[in-house]
Amino acid sequence: MEYVLLLFITPLLAIISLSISNHVVYGKIQAVFSVVMFFAAVAMAYTVVSTGAPIVFWDQAVYVDGLSALNVLLISLVGALAAIYSKDYMETEFKEKLITKGQLRFYYLFFYLFIISMFVASVVNNLGLLWVGIELTTLISALLVAFYGKQYALEAAWKYLIMGSVGISFALLGIIFIYISSLSIEGHQIFALQWTELCKVASQLDPHWFKIGFVLVLIGFGTKAGLAPMHFWLPDAHSQAPSPISAVLSGVLLNTALYGLFRVYTIANMTITTGVAEYLIIFGLISVAVTVPFITVQSDLKRMLAYSSVEHMGIITLGIGIGGPIGIYGALLHMFNHSLTKSLLFFSAGVICHHYHTKQMQRITGLLKTMPIIGGIFLLSAFAIAGSPPFSIFMSELMILIAGFKAGYLVVTILFAVLIVLIFAGMMYYIVRMVFGTASTRIEKIKFSPWIAFSLFVPLTFVILCGFHVPNFLNELISAASSVIQQGVVK
């Protein structure tokens, strides 16, 4: 219980620290708080894994099992890295007079409120409160998308807010239908929206009402997760936000929406006898397929990375839909791998865009000559996100492919393999030109700070390490999360 409370107290302390007038000092303080937040999440996840039981308190209002712990750990890890990265990134923006001191305070305030809202969505037991938490993430993150206040940023935030709200309305309607499916069960009305209670009586729920509810939740939370064809808000929002916010949006906000979807999917599998997994397979495969034409015609670096997120949300959803121990484990491992790899890409892209003063890829050339370290990291992370061996994403994609063949989804799996090869070719066409092109004489070689270096090398370590071996603690945590999706309530 103490670790869960510390998760919320630490970002609140970071917000309170905004009273410090010196923004340089505050940048260091909030970075330290973010590290404390991460270790609280690690301690909480360790408790869940070591005891084999969920953390439950406040009359089961808070429920943290393996799936919750995995998502919270990712939120805190990416959040901590983004906070550390923000220290110098936002100071550079302030020094170059791109933002004011007031905007800097606004940034940190809503950054931590954003983190808290994702924590809320990840630890509540009630599906209604889960919906509230995900809706809060929309309202708060929209302000961060519009942070710069320019035309394109405001348009992106407006599109995000409208599509996110429409999508989340579908999810709310779906939750209402799920509640209706439980009305025939005497004595369960009081806790009818608690996930644990719904799991216990899943076989008694009305399958017709629940199926309608599940489809609506899939559309609603799928919109927030960036699944195609509801993904149109995502490239604009992720490309217009500050780079550390883009990393959080892509690395963990999308996961949180999928987390909500998977909670409902777990119950659906126990309530509806057939056809549930096929919905996830279809939406997952469409999301990967839609990425192919869009990623090959991009000119904006951050938009290309955003479209890559659509692909990877599709891969995770596809893996869960294929199912089985290998498919679900591979999907959750892919969730972890994508979060770290995409964060690394957005962090390195932020440094690149700062020093080239553009996001247009045709104007960014010769990275290995002008920025050897950053250029090298960017190249490695691009190969990693595209699924090249021996990086971590290759490992999780391979597991999903194996699961697909074992489950008999031959056509789906072969099509999936072809699509990821096409996406690899499309991304590498742009990346190679940026990294190995002729260096611009106007760009000087640069040095980057220890804060930026830390936020780059930590995820890079995971990206490389997990391509060879999944650390024992992470393996046990993902296995615990897999058990939740396969079995429901873990006793």
C-alpha cells in the first residue's frame, strides 16, 4: 500500500516544488522526484511478483495485479526518463526564447498531472473509474499537445480532443452495456463495475449485452490507443508536442488505453465463447497495414515516428488476439520494448531537431558527421524500432510470429511478416539519408549534457539487452501480467 501511495505523493511533491523561483534548480529537483517515483513503482511491482498476489486496499477500490504493475512500471520509467530529459531540453527552449518562464511552469505542472492521471487509470478496480482516468489523460495531455500555442499545435490539440472525446464516449457507452449484462445476477449490482467481481461472475453475464459493450469499448479505447482506422489524431498530436511529451504520449499513454481494452477483453473471453479474439486480430492487422503507405511518404521526422506508433499498437493488439502463452507474453514484452525504443527515438529526435532547427527530414543530413554520438544512437534506435535483429523489438515480434503459426493463423501471420518488412524498408529509406547524407556546413558538431546522455543511454541499454535476454524480474512481471489476461483474477 505504501508504495502505491508514494507513486502519487512523489509527483504531487514535484508540482508543489514549482514554488521555487529558480527554474534551473527546479529542473534538478523534479528530476530527482521522478527517480523516486520510478523506484516506488519498482518496489510495488516487486511486491506483486514476489508474493504472487495483488495489492488491494480501500475496499478493493485500488487493485494492483501483474498487469497493473507492468503498466505503472512503464509509466514511471518513461516518465522519469522524460523528466530527466526535460531538464536540459526545456532549458534550451527557454534560453532560445521559444518559451517563457510561465510556459515552463505550465509544462511541469501538467507533465506531472498527466503522469498521475495514467497512474489512476492503472490502479483502480472499477471500470467506470478506469474510464474516468483515461478521460483525464485526454484532457490533460491535450493541453501539452497545444503547449507552444502555434496554429498547427492548436489544430492538433483540437483534433486530438475531439476524436479522443468521441472515442471515449463510445467506451463509456460500452461500459454501460457491460453493466447491463450483469443486472440479471442477484447480489452483484453494488460492485457490478468492479473488474474483480465481473471476472468472478463472467460465465453468468449476458453474452449478447457484453459483446455489444466489448465492441464499443474496443472502438473507444482503440481510438485513444491509435488503432486504425481511428488513428488520425495521433500523427498530428505526437508531432506537435514537445519531444519529451511525444515520448510519453507514444511510450505509455497509448499503452494505458490498451490496458483498459485488455481489462475488458479478459472478461469478454470468459463470457463470450467465440469470436472475441478475432476483433483484436482484425484491428491489429489493419493498424499495421495502414502504416505502410503513410510511413513511406512522410517529410516530418516526428510524424514518421508517430505513424510507427500506430504500427506497434497494432502489433501488440494482434499478439493479444492471437493469444496463447507465447502470443500474450510476446505482446506484453513488445509493449515494454516499444515504450523504451520509441522514447529513445523521440529523445534523440528532439536533440536533432533542436540543432538543425527543423523537423523536415530532407533538411537533416550527415548526422554521423555533425552529431556522431546522437547520430549513432538515432541510427541504432531506428533499426531497433523497425524490428531488426539483434534488438529487443525483433525478439518480441518473433514471438508473436511463432505464436501466430502455432495457433494456425497462417494467412494473418504471413501478411503480418510481409507488412513489417515493408515498413522496415520505408523507414530505413529516410533514416539512411539522414544519417549518412552530406553534412550541412551550417551545423556545428555539438556536445550534449549528462542529463540528456542519461535519458538516452538508459533506454538504449534495455533496447540492446532485451534483444539477447529478458532480465529475470522483467520476465516474472510480464509472466504475471500474461496470467492476468489469460486467467482473470489471480488468487
